[in-house]
Amino acid sequence: MSLTPLDRELLHSCLQKKPGAWNDFVDRYLGLMIHVVGSTAHLRSVRLTPEDQEDVVAEVMTQFLNDNCKVLRQFQGNASLAAYITVIARRTTIHELNRRQSVKDDIRRGGTLPADLEAPDDTAAAQKGIDSLEQVERLLRKLRGKDREVVRQFYLEGRTYEEISTELDIPVNTLGAMLSRARKKLREMVVQPSSTMEVRSLKSMMQDEIRRKK
């Protein structure tokens, strides 16, 4: 699904910093962000208190404001704004949950908190892999059945092999072959060899897979 006229106007208003635009953005998508934060924490068996959830949601919202709304400016509009926000929110939540766990582990060991955990810069982490969203959306339209669901859960929801295996009842070893076929189809879709963005996106997706398998 491409960008709707309503979201196009909302995005334009936010980037132009029109009065009330950010409030409209929050009103429209706060519920989605809260849902993504809650579901992502649940999938990783992390219990969030209401205060914790508010903090993580606030961190997600911060990503859309950082660096003069850099995340929103990078949105190309070839996918729905809701899908784009979901990916940003999920990746930011995962990063924040990992950061919090690192803090807890360090405290248990009696160590001193690293400076980057005390005042983290999450912008890069939130951006990681985002360029590939539109390519994945295009790929999903060409897939059917479990192949489509595997790609959706792995690339859009950020789930691990183990989580997908449990959810879809597919052996972990089989998932690698399924994602390999998906990458082949994606490469075939990248018909513009000069498109540095698409090539970089494909590499980013492959690197994500390698990291999750470790």
C-alpha cells in the first residue's frame, strides 16, 4: 500500500513544522506505537511496567523528531506510513530493550555504566535497515503462503529464527532456505544496477540475517 493523500498531507505538515502538525501525527499514530512497543516486548518475554512502556514509546517518538525529523524526511512514500512507523518503532524498541538489559546486567556485575548507556544515541540504530522497507513491501506482494509470512515476520517485525519457527511450525534450518529464495527474488527485482540505495538495502538485510543467526 502506498502513501495515502491524508498521510501525505500530514507528513508534509510535520516536515514544514506547521502548528498542530505534530499533535495530529501523535493523535493518528500513538496507538500504533504503543501496540508495537507492547507486542515487541511480549515477543521477547520482557515485562514492561506502564511507566517503562511510556518511556519506550517516548523514545520511539523521539526518533521521529531527532535531527530535524530526519527519519520522516527519509521516508520515500512507496509504502504506507503506518508500515514505515511500525518498522521504526519495532527496531527502536528492540534497541531500547537491549540497552536496558545491558544496564541491568552491568549493575548485577557491579560494574560502572558505560557512557553510551547513560546517554545513548539511538538514531543510527533506529535507521539501520530502514532503507530496505520499500523493497520488502514490493517483495511481499510477489510472495504467497508461508514464504510471505516468513519474510514479513523476519524483515518487518524483526523476529528471530527461533520465534518464527515456533510461530509458524517451520524447522529453523528450513527458514534459511526460504529467506535465501526470498533474497534471490529481491535481487531480481533490483533491475537498476546503478541504484546504490537498493544494493545497500539488500546488503543490510543480509547482514541482519547473519547477526540474528549468531
